[in-house]
Amino acid sequence: MGKGGNILRKRIKASTLVELLLTMIISGIIFLLVFDGVDIIKRFSNIVNNRISANQTVLYSHRFMEHLVENADSIIKRGDQLLFYRESRVSDSVTIGATFFLLKSQRMTDTLFAGYIDCHTSPLLENGDHIDSLFINCVVNARDTVWLEYGLPSNRYAYLNSDDDHEDFR
């Protein structure tokens, strides 16, 4: 029995079944934690994307309304509609709904300020149906609100207050 008996008596470095099972259990726990962390990161990124998207919607509405007001010669309010006049004809109209503004343009129809809170208009002194300023209260970031103000450019810098006979600078 020369060479055959030495092979059986030689110690081989190996792991026991208990050590192998503990290693598998610990690696399974680590994998679960990693995958839960990835899921948490995905949910957080979805929340951030939704907030950014909501802000982009308000920004788009603000820029579009700013463009309408800046390019209008005059704005007339008829019922729940704002009519934007350019070169003596209606170029665009905005219908003020209960929860949004509906834009009707020659090129498109779109929703502006979805979920707005409040809207006020300020008439011109000479004519009550002509609008000088528009104020819109909007929700931003689901908890914050912002007042947006739009006004026609004026060639008058002072208005005469006829009651007290003094000038009112606005």
C-alpha cells in the first residue's frame, strides 16, 4: 500500500456544510438589501421627476401667458373668456375654467395653469371690459403657491385719482 494510503490520509483544506450554508444566507441577505436599495432609489427618482415635471408645466404656462400678454395690443374680458387682440382682431383666447385655463390659438388648443387656485383681473380705468393686469395664484411643488402677475405695457406712468385730486403712481 505505498502510494494509495498516503492520499487518503492527506488533509485537504475545505469548508464544512455549515460554513457553506452560513455564507449563502449572508450573501442572500446582502443581495436583498442591495435590491431594496435600488428600489428605494427608483421611487425617489420618480418623485423628483414628478416634481420637476410639475414645475415645468407651470413654467410653460407662465411663459406662454407672458408671450400672449406681451404681444397683445389689448385684452378684453367677456364672461369667463380673455380675448387677446393684435392688430384690431382677436389673435388668441383663453377660457378661464374651474381648475385650468383653456388656450385657443390659431395654431393650437392647450391647457394652461392646470390646478390653479385663484385668478383676478384688473380693468383699465377708462373701459371696464378691457384688462390692464391679470393675477394667477398657482400651486408649485405640491405645497407652495406663487402669485403670477401679467400686465400690458403702459404709456402712462401716473393715473389721476379724481376723488382726492392727487396723482397715484403705480
